[in-house]
Amino acid sequence: MALNQNTFQEVSNSTGIVWSRQRGNEAFTVNWTDLNNDGNLDLWVGGHGYNGSSLAYPDGKVPYRYINNGDGTFTLDNSDFRRGSGGDVHGSTIIDFDNDGDQDVFSSAGGQLGAGGGQPNLFFVNNNGNLQEQADSRGLQYTIGRGRSSLWFDGNGDGLLDVLLSEATRPDGEGGTAFFQQRSDGTFFDASEQVGLDVTEPSRYAQLGDLNGDGNVDLLIHGSYNFPLKVYSFSEEDTWQDITNDFANLQAALEDAPDDTTKDFVDTTAPRDSVIGDFNNDGFNDIFVVRSRTDVLAYSVFQGSDNIISADLFLQGEPELGFEFQTGGDVAIDARFVRTEATINLSEVFIGSSGRNPTTQELAAFIDTEGALKETPNMVNTDALNFVLSPNDSSVVGIPENRTQQGLYIGYDPSSQTWEMQLSSPSDKDTQVIVDSTQNISNLNSLGFTTPDNFADLNGVPDVLWIYNPNTGRYEDRSAAAGVDNDTMAQSVVSGDFDNDGDLDLYLANANPTFNEPNILYDNQGDGTFVTVPQAGGAAGETVGSHHLDFEVGQRIAVADYDNNGFLDIFAGSTTNVTAVGTTYLGSPSQLFRNNGNDNNWLEIDLKGTESNRDGIGARVLVTTPDGQTQLREQNSGIHHFAQNSQRIHFGLGSNDRISNLVIEWSSGTRQEFNNISDLNRVISITEEGEGLTPPFEGGRGSLGAECDSAHDPSACMPRDIDDSGGNSPGVGDDSLMGTDRGDLLFGRGGNDTIVGLEGSDILNGDNGSDRLYGGGNNDSLNGGNSDDIVIAGEGRDTLVGGSGNDALTGQGGFDILEGGEGNDTLVGGNGEDTITGGSGTDILLESGDLNFTLTDGQLVARGTDIFSEVEQANLTGGGSSNILDASDAGLEVTLFGAGGADILLGGSSDDVLTGGSGADTLTGGAGNDRFTYNSISDRNDTIVDFQPGSDTLNFSAAGFGGDLTSNNFLSADQFTIGTSARDESDRFIYNSDDGSLFYDADGNGSENKILITRLENAPTLSNTDIFIAR
């Protein structure tokens, strides 16, 4: 059963999750975990900062711990366990750091906007249910940092959890993102330099995931203004490998940084949150990123509760605008100016027909308003527009007719109990107004404007789905094709199989400071596309008033199956707005969306590491069902932007009544396998086996030529071989074969097999089926056999044979021999001097790296000097530096991608595709009909040396540039003009024929500056038919 509008039901009140008016319950960080080890998932909700009891916070400001009662309800434990510790605390992470079986809590701290001595982190160690703060004794205070969040993982393979501290940057450059390694005694030391961590820009959070398909999780660090900020591989224990350049196309498309990155509250369109998961069930992780901004570009007025109004009055050329409403009670007016330097002061507030200013008594009355929080009694802030007006005061009656003077005009009509407010100014003004009445408010109307039905259409930013292509080793933007490139205002995102049909769905939390913006649920269709579920499946959410987008993030959301019914539920934390004088307004209440479920089957797994860390962080779990589908999940600790999903592994199984094969690849290297699991629809626990576990599919009992020489039947060299029904039938079904550290002989035979040789000189033969072969170390011989295979050699002098089918062969290190065979193959030589033969079909030579390339028709000089033949196409990708990609002497079809840096791209004599990427690049197509592609508005400032109209084309992505461009067609004539500026609002591309400069104008009306995309050095005669608009 697919997701529908009744999938979720909001149950926070009935389950005991409540919100109080105090700011201490705004949900700055939310975490699902089992705090008391009873098998039921509890909920941790932390505010922005921990404090003791004060006038503003009579009950103190401490994390709320909702303890799961096991019957679908929660008991709130808000006792102050801090024992005096507190401060400007941000994200919390809950893990079992000491492998003792209970959950510990780390809270990242850091304030003072990077000035002074900073604040220490808090580390609450769980000792038999008692949380004891031990950051100092453990070496994790890191006082100099501006802590944002933490990610815990085993960074050196010793079975102990280490921690990456994501930090904002200080103006003095001190205290950046750091890696602390755990000693055997439970203390930590800064190992950033030792492992090669080098992060100089601000970071918000980090995540784990296998990002290159090698079977090992990598580290992705999310920047405050770019994504990814850094990516590291853990392929070696002592040092990490910086592989950020492999993701240059993501960085170029998703970066939006201010001039001063030490500022943490600048509005940009940079990414906010991300999910790493296998969305198309091909065994490789993909990435979904949400983007948004907090600058409101449209006016609105909104009533989300009986007695409170929130308005955003955005003057941009209008003489005035405002709103009116009816109420018989006193009205507390709370106004602030959020995006303009020149504000309106109290002398420019005009009340009643006389236009008088607020009185001292009216200012003081605001502080005494019931429910308001205050720092000190009777505090009057004369710099803020906060006052209370009474309808019984005759001086508030009427409103000045002449409102040409800048100001906020307020009047009352006692005959209809109607209040009117008008903002007037000759210059742009953006004012947020909150009205809180002592009686109910009705008949709210805007004056001079209409509140938009959908703010995302005006203020939204398209989200991005990056799908990993194992044939190219790159992530590709599939947002439009998948149906998830809609403009949204999403601040947070989670994924999960919410309908248990065997694929990952997406849930996005939208945010607007003054208006209800429904959340979004995307249902994965299992074919690479998503469908928007009406009303977000019942989890559209509720906004009741104004809220501050703290750290430019709205609701924090986290996923867990809290009621153990096998269907994932969603918690969306509360938001608040706290004004200058300390008044707190509820923006969005805490909301728990319970999944009503369906008839689909499921399985949930708690991992318990023994040689790996106890939580099993870093493990990969693969489940194959009788329908042939394999799902991948990773224990990545559940961390995303200021939130933590449950670490319990969840699989939806659809109508499958059993699991054919379940594989766990632990971070220690241990591999466990289970077959024919028919006891479904339950939560199980799997404990890691100890050292010396025999892999279930071993490659033999010694080197080839000893007990398993060529005279032996290959099946006799394997202890057992399992078919897809769990029996012992050699070679039948989809097998997973792992060798030893010696020379192994492994045959997959029928089915789609995964064969890993490990160390030693191995012979791996996939035979029939679409197989995956991994050679490992030493000199291996790998033969994919029939069908479409993935063959990866590893180090050593390897021989790779694709056989029939469309194969992907990767030599990696050593001097390798690659033979594609029949079919359309992709061949990657890697390091070393390789010999490559494509064979029949249309074969592609693929190489990438932060280095220079020289390509001819039979030789590629890059990582080494590769000799190739029978290859029809070549794809070369540079890195983040300035590279030269020279294919000028090549006759085969060439695709060149510069990625980052100021690159030089030289095409050959065939029909080539040249993409400069970010940086000021120089592109020469050469002979043939060439395409010069621009995928993002950040791809600009290039020079094209030899553009030939009529034969060459300029290709622009409609998704990357926007501006009402129509995809899959040549540019419309009315969107192209010759000259130096746009003629009208329809113009998008402006060509200066005098110097060959081609500009892009997003709106044609001058409100946004035109952008130089490229300069055609030969200044040819250009027309709209030379520009093609792709998706």
C-alpha cells in the first residue's frame, strides 16, 4: 500500500509530549534513543542553551527527556541532572562511547560569537542510569571552539568511538573543527593533525556513508554555507585521505557563502540538511540535500491561534500596507525590524487620530502582560516597539488621514471593535509585527496586499537529489527526473521506508517566520521517481505563530519506530520566537506523527558490536528478498542537522514473507551472513562474532595449486554455497563469496554474485549473472563472465576481463590489463601504466583526478601512461585545482569536465562535450560539432576560444539557471537579445557582439544583476538557435 493522506496521525498530546510557554522547551536539538535500556525508544529534546532557575526561566532550562512507557505514551522527566553545568549549548549526540551498554550524551557548546575564551562542551556519562558531567576529566571541553554538533565513529579501527567536533569559525582563526581520538582509558586527545584533518571554514554537522562504493563508510563534513565542506576516506588507519575533489560538482552547485564566513546568521541559499541513502536500491549510496533561505521576500499576515497574529510587512515601493482585525481585549504589540539598517523608533509610532506616541505606562504594561517572560521586573526597552493599548482609552480611536510621514500608524474603531495598523515609509522597510490580545481575534484582513498561497513559489529554492553512477564514479543531479526539484523552504529532511514497500521515502520540514508552510512527504515509486503525497500523508504539520529561524533552521525532525509496530514515526520539534524584551511566542508546537502502518512486512535490527564499537556505528547491513531486491542500510548513528534518528536499523519488506539473505559488514572487518529468515515483523538483536569468525563463503583452504589446483572442481574448494532459498546448492542463486588473505579460487556461477578476494593472488570468476568482483591486494585475475558486471581490481598487477554485457572495469593501483569484451563497457585504468582493450561495442575510457591529462587515440597520460585500443569514447574529469585536459590530438569522442579551478580544456577532432565547472576556464572545442555545457549558475566567467555557430552549441541547464527557461529545446527567441542589457522582462541571455560576452539575466528587469557566463573569443554572430536548454 502506497503512502496516502492518512498514513500519519498527529498524537503528541495524547502521548504526553507537550509544550509550555517557557523558552526552555524550544527544540533546538532532538534525539531518539533508548535511555533506560528497556527496548523502547525515548526522546531527548534540548533547547538552545542550558541554564538554572531564573526569573525568565523559573523551572530552569534543561533538556526534556520523554521516557517511553511501552504503551504508546511518554512520561516527562525534566529533572535537572546537570548539577550546575550549563551555558550556550547547541546540538547533542547520544552514543555508547565506552562500550558499557548504556547511552551517554555529548552536548556541543560555544558562544560569545567567537570572542573571548569560549565555553566548554558538556559530556554526560551514563553511570547506571545517572548522567554525570565529565567533559573536563575526559579531555573533551575544547573551550576555545564554537561548538555546533558532534559525530561519533571509530576513526582508527581500534573498536573505540572517537569524535569529530563540528565548529563555527572564530575571527581569530582558533578553535576550528577538530577530531578527538579515544584512548584505552576513556580519555581523549586532539588527533586532528595526526589523521590529516584540515577544515578552516565553519561546519554545522557531519555524516557517515559509503560515498564511493568501496564498502567502507566515509566522512562527509557539512559546511555552514557549502556542501560538502570536506570528504575523507578511512581506507588507512593512521591517516585519512582527503577525497573532497571527487565531489567538486556538488560543491560548485551547492555553495553559497557570505563574504565573512565567521558570521553564523547570514541568510544565503546554502544547503541546510542532507540524507545519505540508497534511493534506487542499486547498492550505492545517493545524497539528497535541502536548501532554503530565511529572508522573507513577500508580505504576509497569519493567525494561527485564537488571540495571536503574526505579520511580515515588506515595503518595497508601496507607500503603505498593513492589516485590520477585530477584538474586544487589550492588544500587546511587539514589532521588530529584521532586515533593514534604518528602523522606526518610538517617535515614529502614531496612535489614534491625533497621532500620539506610546506612553511610558503603555511600554511598562507590555512587560507585565500575562504570560510574558522578563529579565527584570518593569523593564522598559525604549529602543524596541513593544507596548500595550487598551480599547477603553479614547486616545487610541481613529487613525491619521495623512500618513505620508514614515512610521507605524495604529487606530481603533470602537463601533466595530476593529483595530487598524499601517506601515508607511518612502524607503524599503521590513517589519515583523506580533499582536497578542487578551480576547479572541476575528475578521483578520490584509490592507494593500494579499498573502501568497504558496511562499515557496516566491521564496523557495530547489532541493537536489544526487544519484551515484557506479559506471562513472560520480554523483549526478537527477532531481528533475526524480520529481524532487520543486522550490521548497525546507530546513530539515529525513528519509525512511515509511510504507515498508522496500525503498526510502523523504520527509521535508518547511519553514517560514510568520506563515504556516506545510511539510512535504515524497513517496519513492521504486523506479527512480518520487510522488508528492497529499497533505504530507497527514504530517503536513502546524504553525500557530511567529518563530525565529534559529541558526536559519526551522523544525528539527527525527525518525524512529517509537511504538515498535514496525512503521517509522516522525517527531518534529517546537519552534519559538523570542523578542528583544524576552517575550516568548510559540511558532510550531512539538508534533509527533504516528505511522498508522499497513499490511507490508518488516524487520528491525539492533546491532551490538564486540570487536567493533558497541553501537555498531560504521556497519553496513544488506537484505535481499525473494523478489530479487537488495536493500542497503548503514549504522551511521542517525546524525543530521541538530537531530539524531534512531540507530535501530529498519527494513520494509513489502509482501515478501521471508528474507533470503542478510549480510552485516561490521567496521572491524567482521562479516556475518544469515539466510532464509522467515520470522519477520519483529525487532531482533544481532551480536558481532569475535575474531576468527570464518566467513560463510570462503575461497578455499590454501593457495591455488595446493589443495585447489586446476584439476579440482571449483565448487569443491568452497565449504558451502547457498542458493536463494537457503539450501546448499553449489553455484545456484545470488551468492556472496569472500576469500582469505591467501590465494583463492572463487567461482560465482549462476546468479548475481558478490565476490571479494581480499589479500593474496586470487582468481575470481563471476560467470553468469550481473556480478561484482573485488580483487583486493596482490596480483589478481578477475573475469566478470556474462551479463553486466562491476569488476574492481585493487592494488597489484591485475588482469580484468569484462566478458559479455555492459561492464565497468576499474584497475586502481598497479600495472593492469583491462579487457572489456563484448558490450558497452566503462574502463578505468587508475594508477600505474595500464593496457586497456575495449572490445566490441561502444566502450568508454574513464579517468578522473586533480591532475593534468593528455589524450591521443591510443594513449592517455595521467596517473601513468595507459595504452588503449578499441575504445570509442573518453570521459576525463579534473579536480579542485587548475588542470589541463588536453585531447587536441584525439579523434574519438571526448567528454571533458574541469570541475574546480581555472582549467584549460582542449577538445579533439570529433564531436566533444566540454564543461568547465566552477572557476574561470578556457575551452577550445576543436573540429567537430562540440557542446559547451553549463549546469549551474556558478559555472561562469569562462572563455571559449573557437565557438562556431551552426555547428557548436551552448547548453544550459534549466534547473541550474531557472528564469522560466524551457527545457529540451533551443532558447526561445524572445529570451535572447543582442546588446549590453536586457530589453524587457522576457530576456534571459544578452550577447554583446562587440566583444563576444554572453550574459545571463534571471529576470530581465534589472532587480538582479546580469551575470557574465562566458566570452566567445572570436566574437561570432550568435543567435538563440545556438543555445540549447537542457534539463
